Amino acid sequence: IKEVERVEDRLSKLYRAVEQSPSIVMITDNQGMIEYVNPKFEQITGYTPEEIIGTDATTLGKLAPDELQRMWDTLRSGEEWRGEFYNKKKNGDHYWEHASISSVRNSGGVITHFIKVAEDVTEKKGAEEISKEKNKLQQYLDIAGVVLVAIDADQKVILINRKGCQVLGYDEEDIVGKNWFDTFIPEAVRDKVKAGFAILMHGDIEPAEHFENPIMTKAGEERLMAWHNSVLRNENGRIIATLSSGEDITERKRTDEKLRESEEKFRSVAQSAKEAIVSINAQGEIVFWNHGAEIIFGYPAQEIVGKPLTVIIPERFLEDHIRAMNRLSAGEESSILDRTIERVGIRRDGTEFPIELSIARWSTKEEGVFFTCIVRDIT
């Protein structure tokens, strides 16, 4: 009798443990027909034991056909199977379940039942999917050749891509969470840039959509950035952050400044020259006319710039001039380039006079071919 009592006590404890288990417990026969489910099953799925006992367990969830066959082969061989089911609750909602299924044998070693212990891993799967999507998004952002940075309403960096880290000279963990303006914007322009951010956060995007400002790198160097700004909104349409793409234009600005300085030097020298210095584009239109040209030909710059060079060429030479210009514009070599030749010019008053000139061809990537002539009056 005592042995029976001990067995009954053990069975009672086992039953209570299964009934109170935080995991789903299901017992089926060897064909997969449900014979028992614990309260956790009802809590998760919404099905009562009376509704579910006697039904086929495989109808509750989805498993790829090849994986389903592998599961049965594993279980019928007496081994444990582990995997995930995409199950359907009574109300139609779906949930992910991570399960461990083992076989139960009788005293003769024959498999009579299967027991499944499972966990609802829907939230975990959701977090994993979010993490995957975030990682995928980060990969896309890191491929971008421009700086991408998101700043929340508290002015803190919530996202920055690899290019942004490279330009600033910091690791990502040293940037995210920091106040963007207090940490990475030079003090001299900090208030101005903050004002632009405030405009964006209030939804007035157009005035601050394009913005140029310096940033401060870890090495203490200022880099000039050209930003294109937009906003991020939550599901209610409220602006929660800004998203900016920025291009480092420091070197371009330096090059432009050097070019402007060079142009100013050229204009200064050209304007002080006694000779006429005249530049034309590939269409033969005058684009530069110095003070010497004003004196020699009699045309003020504001009157002649934009007009064809033919206004200072006698009519009888126009045909030869047009042929020569076509050859030069096409890139052909010409005997008149880079040497001094004598021609005839015509002044504003219509008088002709002998001139000595030299012609140089040059070009820019944006605007194409130009020609510059240095002309002397050899009367």
C-alpha cells in the first residue's frame, strides 16, 4: 500500500507541475491526436481542453512539408525533435512557438505517445525581425556615400551611418546619444544651426531644407557640410526627429575659393594691360572684354559682352573667320594657335586698322571650349 501511495504522490506532484508549468504542455497519441493540454495552452491559444482534445495537433500550426516529414521521421525513430511552429489561435491571431517533442514508450518499448513542451516566442521573433530590419537598414545607410544622421526632439543623435563616423572621426557609440549641436557644431554657428533645427521640428521644412554649416571633427578640424534636411513622423503624424543627408564640401569650397582668387588676379592683370584681351566661347560670343579692348576698339564692355566677335572683324574676312572657328571648336589643330599673326580689325566708328594678335584655346569641364586673344594696335 505504501508503494502505491508513493507512486500516487509522485504522479500527483508531476501532474501539478505540468498543470502549473509556464510552458505549453501537450500530449498526443502516436498518430498525433491530442489527448491532453495544460492550462498554459488554453491561456495562449484560447482553446479549452474540451474543444481541442481529439483533434490532430498538426492542424494547429504551419510547418513546411519537408520539415514536417523530418519531424515525424525523428519522433518515430525515438529521437527528440526541436523546431518552431507558426500556430493559429482560436481568435485567428498567429503566434510563434518553439517546441521540443519527445516520444513516450510503454514497457515493451513501443512508442505510444508524444509529449510537447513549447514556449510562445512571438515577441522574441518580433524583436529578432526588428533587429534584422534595423541591421539591413544600417547596411543600406552605410553603403551611402554621404553622411546620414537622425536627430530627435531632444537634439540627440539617434542614428548615424558609417560615412558620418568617418567624417567626424568618432566611433558610432561615441556619437549616438550625444547632443548633436553641443558636441559636433562649432560654437560660432551653434545658435544659427539650432534655429534651423527648431524650424524643421515645427514643420516649416522649406526654409531649412537645404543648409550649409561646419561641423567639428574629433581632431578639432572644421569641415563644411551641405545638408538636405527632412523630418521623421510617428504614426499620428507628429514630427519626432530630423533626418539629414550631408556632403562634405570642404575641399570643393577651397578649390572654388582658389579659383575665384585666380580669376580675380587674372581680371586685375588683364584690366591693367594696354593690349586688348578678349575671350570668346565656342559659339563665338564675347565673354570677357578688358579695359585695353575698350580703348582699342571703342566698345565699352557692357555693350559688347554677349555679342559675336564678328562685330570687330571686317565683312570681307568673315567667311575665313567662321571656317577657322569651326575647325578650332572641333578640336582640330590650327596654324593660328599659340603664335603671333597679323590681321585687320574694325573699330566702333567703322574704321579699319592693322592688328597683331595671338590666340590660345582652353576649356572647362562645365562650360566647354573658350578662346582668348591678345590684340595690339600696330597702326
